[in-house]
Amino acid sequence: MKTASNLGIWMDHQTAHLMEFTTDPIQTTTIDSKFTHEEKEQTLGRSENLMHNKEQHEQADYYRELGEHIRGYDHVLLFGPTDAKVELLNSLRKDHRFADIVIEVEQADKMTPNQQHAYVKAYFSKRLALI
């Protein structure tokens, strides 16, 4: 029997911190959106329509990159302070490759790396205790 693999992702529209739930100390991988505040200012100066178009494309690339990481897991927890987690969930639900992955969303505040690790440990430990 395959061991279930669990992934916690604290995210906002700029940054995602991916943390695999293991018995070892949790390691964090960071993925950043390519659409920075500086890039927003620069494209906004040329055209608001261009800025929104570029932002949508960069956000889609960011979510696609996160999706590639998520594909290898059985259960994923998306948490963070913005609606980015819900936007990612909605984009993943449109793709049949994610149909067998349990993806849950929880609202959370800004957190330090240690708080994020504790949150992921508590969430998956509680979940495993229920199984």
C-alpha cells in the first residue's frame, strides 16, 4: 500500500511556501509569482489594459507551476490570507488530472515559517488521527 503524501501550501498572490508533511523537519520550497509590484508599475505606466492582461498571464503561469508540484500528492492543504488559494483551487478543479487529489482550503493570517510548519503539522496530524 502506498503511503499517502501530504502537502501544505501557505500562499498569497506573490509567494507560495510548499511544505511536505513528513516525520522529519519540514522543508519549505518557495515559488514566487513573476508579476512583481515593480513590473505592475512599469506596465501600468504604458497601459492599464496591458497591465491587467500581463497580470492575468503571469498569475496563470504561477498557478500552473504550483499545479505541477501538487500533482505528486494525495492531499493538499491551501492556506493563507488572500483569495489566491481559492483562485488556485478553482483553476485546479477545471483539470481532470487533479480529480483524485483531496484539496482543502483554510483561511489563515500572515505567518512566520515556524508558524506555517506548526500549522501544517497540526492539520495533518489531526487528519491522520481521524483515519
